[in-house]
Amino acid sequence: MRTQKERMEAGDLFLPDDPEFARMNRRNRLLVKEFNQTTVDELDQRSELLCNLIPNIGKQAYIEPPFYCEYGNYIKTGDNFFANLDCIFMDIAPITIGHNVLIGPRVGIYTANHPLDVDVRSKGVEYGQAVTIGDNVWIGAGAILNPGVTIGSNTVIGSGAVVTKDIPDNVLAAGNPCQVIRTIGEEDHIKWQRRLDDYLEEMGPL
């Protein structure tokens, strides 16, 4: 017979009040509290705590406190990842984030789900659905990513969006529920390259 943790990791129904989860969550809460109490003068300590909290965090990744997560063990980020303050990552299922991803303040990424049927839900069981974010994604402030969604690479999610279904590569998407507004294409590249060229001409190399 599988443990409740093994059932959770398989995406099956499980009971969250198992003692093993309590032990995991206690460790997490202590690390989160210590991380969130660090100051701007304690960046080395903050980095060390973050690596303990999220063992699979990428190189040159940074999260601005305060930050909250369920366990941390089920979060994996690519390199050059940045999350602004007050983000919540509920990782009872994997949250996988690509390289060069920017996440605005107060973004919520949720993998925990509950049965729609009230009789089953009242038994206290729940289950998780993984969330995946591709490379070079920007997620605007206050966006919510619901269980099971995938965000394609090079995509921008507008602030306040509520993502309930997969969003493809190379698009701007926003709204509640989040929908594709348009493709991000060559015209965008030309426009923003010109603005970058203006900056470089005035200010010099980045």
C-alpha cells in the first residue's frame, strides 16, 4: 500500500493531514519565516536559505521576500529566474519554471485541487496537478495560475490574469479567464530593438 505522500506525488487523491506532511510543512514554515525575515544587508544568508527551501532552484535565481510555498521540494526553476515580492507557490504537485522567467509581485501558482463532488470533497481528500512555465516568460503582477496549466515559452501573461487553461508559445494573454490577445512577433522585435538601440547609443553597453 502506498503512503499518502506517494499518492500525492502520483497525482492521486490523498489525505493532507498525514503526519509526514506535517513534518515536511514544519520544516518549510521555519525556512520560509527565516527567509522572509532577512534584510537587504543579508543577501548571502537569503541566498543560502532559498537554496535550502527550494533545492532545485536555478543559477542566478532570486526571489524577493516575502515569499510563501507549501513545501519547496516540488518547485524547480531554470537559470536567471526572478520573482517579485509576495508570491505564493502552492507546490503539492510539481511547479516547473524555465530559464529567464520574470514573475511580478503577488502572483499565485496553485497546484492543489479538490473533487467537484461534494460527497467526495467532504471526506477531506485532495489532489495535485502540475504547473509548467516555459522559457523567457513574463507573468504580470497579481496573476493566478490554476492547477494543471502550462504557459508556453516567450509568452507574456497580463497582470491580474486568471489562467485556467494552457497558453501557447509567443503570445500576449490576459483577462479572467485568461485568453490569447495576440501573437508576439517580428513587429514587436523591431519596435523594442529600436528602443534598445536608442538606449545603448545614449548610455553605452549593458
